[in-house]
Amino acid sequence: MNQQMSQWEDFAARHSVGDVVSGHVVKIVPFGAFVEIEGVHGLLVEHDQPAEGATVSVRIAQIDHDKQRFSLTAV
């Protein structure tokens, strides 16, 4: 098992939809920002985007286990 898959499995085992977590903004894109939480990246979609490198508190809005991705909303 590669490290990325292991990080995803660890993340998915510890968190559920609705959890509030803290992460770092790693990339700003036109439709939101990617936030790294415990080694995995989730997509934060909002109108007032934080700056790259900022630490943010976010709520897990959706987890897609099959595609190993999750979406976030601002707290």
C-alpha cells in the first residue's frame, strides 16, 4: 500500500461528514481552494477565499470514499 492511500484511509477512518477540522491552504484555484488536512487535500468552495498558506477551520461537507476526495465548507 502506498503512502498516499494509507493517508487517505487513516483520514477517512477518523473523520465523518460534519466534522470541523483545521488545515492549511495549499493552492488557490478559480473555483475554490485546496486545503491539506492530515496529508490529504480537500476542496473548499467559497466566495471569500483565504490566502495560500493560511490556516483555516473548515467543516467536512462530503466524503467520496470511492474517488478518495472530500469537500469542505467554511466554519
